[in-house]
Amino acid sequence: MARKGGLGRGLGALIPGDEQPARDERVPVTEVPIGDVVPNPKQPRTVMDESKLLELTDSILTYGIIQPLLVMEDVGHDGQR
């Protein structure tokens, strides 16, 4: 009986490599002024422990932001404050 799945085929079969997507699949990066970003009112994390926030701050200062922040355009409220 033939084996199926990733086991026995090396680590590369289980964990994707550093393959880059084709150019047409990439999403352009846009810088947005922080003042234009409005928090989601449905965000479940409304209170953050001060020590955890400091820990996050230190991590960002040390390593940067590894995964980009994602924001969505609010078409009905563009430019309104």
C-alpha cells in the first residue's frame, strides 16, 4: 500500500518553503497615516494589561512588526473624522 500525506517525505512536505507568490498575486503595500485608522468597535480586546502592552512594545522595538497590519477601507466614511 502506498503512503499518502506528508509524513516520510521530509520536513519540506509538512512546512511550506520560502516560495514567493507570482507577481500578479502580490497585494500592493500602502502606507496609511495612523490618524486615518479607526479601531473596529467589535474588537474583543477592549482592555489590555499594561505589562503585556509594554512587552509587546519591547518586542516591536526589537524585532519590528513581522506580519503587516491589515486595514480595510471604510467606503462610506472616507475622510470623515
